Amino acid sequence: MPLYILICTYVSLVAFFCLRLLVHCAAQPELKKDEGPVGLVLCPTRELAVQIEKEVYKFNKLLGLRSTTFAGGLSKYQQFRTIKGGSEIVIATPGRLIDIVKMKGCNLRRTTFVVLDEADRMLQMGFEDQIRSILQNVRPKRQTLLFSATMPPRIERLAADFLDQPVRITVGTAGQAAANVQQNVEVLDSDDQKFGWLNARVDQMLAKGQTLVFVKSKQAAQELQQKFADVQREAAILHGDLEQDERMRVIDGLRKQRQSLLIATDVAARGLDITTIRTVVSFDVARDIETHTHRVGRTGRAGAKGEAFALLCREAKKGKGEANHRKMAALIVEHLEDVGQKASTDLLAMAMDYQPFKAARAAGMRFTGEGKGQGRPGQKDNGDTRERSRSRPTAAGE
């Protein structure tokens, strides 16, 4: 039975699908030469693939199963050799799986259990064509689990195309998901004020636990790290251009609490499950509300309390791909209201400077970010008295 699951709060997600995956694979006939995998897990990043592999490995020997990981940054030749030796389970990023299949390292003829983990993130990263190609080459008679923290139209279409009469499960609600994360938005006059604001508060943040600071690019991460070094403060950085060994070393240092302050690009916004992170700072504004949501979700893990800060600027520097701070202010106002938190006076004033939001408010509509409003629950719309859905991404992660 296909499932697609909207995860709105912290759950032991990997343990959930690993149990189903392992039981299924253990019940299948033994693999013959050049067969396999039976179970396939697709995920967006190598960090998440490695994390899932560690969970699967804990149970492999007990069940007599083998698993391997296909991901960029790891040796393609070694991955090829491992799968040729036989593996019942493959955890992979979509692009690297296609590479290995083209090398004839494996095929998907025996695959009968597929997991799409963080499906929304994979589509956001541009993997939709690869995912569709992979699913088209897996036998139709299979079990499929699709996990997503949000359910945008592209995910709905993917589910409709490849899941036969799926059961949809939503874990948590928008009001509950961020209840343990206090969200704060600081409205500053300019970008030049951001480091001074952060440096004045970082000691207080670190006194509560580990702190994760998000920036927009590798260059921004390096520049912020240098600014901290100039005031004799050590900070690790994590971005996509680091070698895999270095990235894993940084994550391991954070997990084992050898490192208290991490500066990261959005490579760390999904799949980073470290329960000791107490504070998240969006030093550079997120590119969209979904990314903002998942940044916030790096704290408040496993029911712990957390705090999140986002820095918005009235006079933000313009640049290619620079998010519109006023539009983001408007989206964050709606998001805070969804999770039962109040927007500050400064944040609401900044949002009201964004004309589409102001117009939506004047009309008693909900601002969606698409240039038009949506009716609020219970509001009549052209004579229709049915309640409108207020489905929004929630902030406690996957």
C-alpha cells in the first residue's frame, strides 16, 4: 500500500521507515548474481544518506542484510565495487544512483520497496526528472513511502503519478509543531548592523547550548567565520564545496559537542538532526518560506526547547538572487500566526510595506506569496461558506 506522509513535527522518521524496509527486505528471496537492490531509499543530500545508512547498518547483521550508500563526494568506484558484491538495500541521492545504474553496477528489476525521503527538498534541488526516471524503471508492483515536510503542488503531482491510491498520513499540526520553538525576527536598518547584533548576543546564545548560524553562500560563511576570528571566537563552517570527509568531521564535531558554533549554508537545513542545538540564527534571510521553516526546524528537536532568530533589513543590499526582505517579512507574519505566535510591531510594519500583503490584509485575506490572497478560515468567499484550508509548512522540522 503506497503511503505519502506529511511530517509536521519531530518524529523518529528514519527508525519508522527503516523498520518497514528491513522487514520487507528480509522476507524476500535471496539475491542472485547481478541482482539488487530490493529496497531503495532516495534522499536529497549525502549527509542525510550517510545518516540513514548508519541507522540501517545497526540492524543489517541481525537480519543478514547488506546495504550501501550512493552519494556524491564518496568514491564512485568503491560504490560500484560494493554493489557488485551484492546489497539488498541502497541509500542514494538520485543523481549518483543514475550514474551507478548507467555503469551497470546495479539494476532496479528486483526493487520492491522504495522510500522517497524529504521529497519536497529533492524537488526543490532540481531532482524531479531523475526521480521520475528512477520510478519509471522500478517494477509497478512495489511498496512506496513518500515523506515530505511540506506538500506543494509538485509533490501532489508526483504522488498522483507514481502512487496508486495512496494513504496520506499527517503527523502533527501547524499549531503544535513549533510550540517548543520561540521564533524571533529582528528588523535592522541595514546589512552592516547584522554582525554587531549577533556578536553582542552570541555568548548568551552559547550559554544555552550549541548555535547554528545560516548564511546564503560559501563566501558569506567564510566572511562571517573571519569576522568571528577577528574577535577571537572560533566557529566551524559547513558548505557544499567542502570535501565529504571534512563535512562529516564538522557534523561529527557538532554531534559530539566538540564544536559549539557552526556557520552553515542551507546544505545543513535539512536532515541535520542534532538535539543539542538550542539556537538557530538566519543571519542571511532564507530564499523562501519553506527554507526558513526548515532552518527553524534545526532546533527544538526531540521535544527540547529551542529559539530561532531571523535578521531582516529595511535597506538590504541588492544582488542576484537576494531575497525580498519585505516579502519574507509578510510570509513570516503569516507563518507566526499559523503557529500561534505574535509578530512584533517592527515585523508587521515591514510586512505592511509590501503592497501585496497590505492589500491582502485590507481585503481580510491570507497572503500566500503568489501575488494574491486566500480566504481565511470561516470567511465567506463568493457565497461559499466552507472553511478554507490553512495548510502551511511548520517549523519543527521533519
